[in-house]
Amino acid sequence: MRVILLGAPGAGKGTIAKLLTQVDGSVQISTGDILRGAVQAGTELGKQAEAFMKAGDLVPDALIMGIMETRLQEPDCAKGFLLDGFPRTIPQAEALKTLLNKLGIQLDVVANIEVPREEILNRLTTRRTCVNPQCQAIYNVRSQPPKVEGVCDKCGNPIVQRDDETAEAISHRLDTYNQKTAPLIDFYRQEGMLLTVDSPSSEGIINAILERVNG
Ligand code: AMP
């Protein structure tokens, strides 16, 4: 399947993407994961992105499109992809449209996951992420703690609060979302691609998406 997952930070895009990969082998592509991996590896991309990320600002569109143009042409995307955290601005959405046309790829749906702001704030302040760039597993100190406090169940590395998940950075990321990313909802509505999902359970969201994808 070829799906874009839209939604505020903390809406659950990553969780839903991971569950959907198990359905048909489509790959999850998270620009946030790619960028965090680059920052930790100290690559040129990581150096260019780091300050923006730490402040809760968006990384420039040109950098993101450079990453995605390459990534979408890698062989594992042939089975399908779940875009998680991309596109995030109207220029990115326009550039993606041009790129997909060039590659002859048709999207199935753009799923907008709606979650109340209170719940988003609650989730983000209690979220913890594995520091291992190859893992980046996500926990929640309240609802989904690791077996051993502060240690990743999957790979044994430390789990930490992300630099951009302090109260200040979170509030800035949500403002950025409202200003730059929320307009994509109308963009994809006009394209006839939008599906709004607001089920409180992951299962409800997955079922709504699969129903649309499988027509
Ligand atoms: P995320 O894990 O998706 O919340 O992304 C973490 C951070 O990476 C964001 O706050 C941005 O600084 C940056 N980022 C991720 N995806 C994008 C994108 N598509 N466009 C611009 N910046 C991005």
C-alpha cells in the first residue's frame, strides 16, 4: 500500500505505520528517524539538520526532498510505503506530487489522524525513545514502560527523553504543526485523497485505513 500518515507530533503516526508494515510488507519511512540517525552518526545531513530539530523547527524543504527522492527509489519501496512525518509543508507536498508522477506511483490514501491537543501533550511529555539509531523504539513511562526502567527491551540501550520533547520544544513543535503542516489537510482534501481517522484505538485506525486501501 502507498499511504501518507498525517497528524500532529504524538498523534501516533509511527505506531500506526509500524502496524501497517505487518499487513503487506510495505516499508515505514520516517523522516524524523532518518534525521535523528544522521545527527547521531554525525553525517553532513545530521550537522545541517541538528539545530532546527533541537529547536522544534522544520528542517529546510530542500534537505528533506533530497532524502526522499533517493529513499522512494530504493528497492524495498516497491511493495509500498507508509510515509510518517513527510510531507510536512505545502512545498514538500507539491514536490512529492511531482516526484510520484515522475516515478509513475499512485497514492492509495492520505490518512489524517486526529487526536485532542490535551492527549497529544500528555503523550509527548511521557514519551521515551531508544538512543540506538538502528532501533529508536518508543516507550511511554505511563502507558508502555520498558521492563527495566531506562533500558530498551529490544536492544538494551538507554531510553531517553528526546531533546525536542521538553515542554518548550513540544509547544513550539505543535505551533509549527498548526502553521506549516495542518494546511496539508485541505491540500489532500482537494486532491480527493483525504481520510480523517479519529478512532481512540490503533485497531480502529488501521481498519479504517485498510478499508479505504482495499476499496
Ligand atoms: P518527528 O520524529 O517526525 O517528530 O521529527 C522530528 C523533527 O525532525 C521535526 O521536529 C523536524 O525538525 C524534523 N523533521 C522530520 N520530518 C520533517 C519534514 N518532513 N520536514 C521538515 N522537518 C522534518
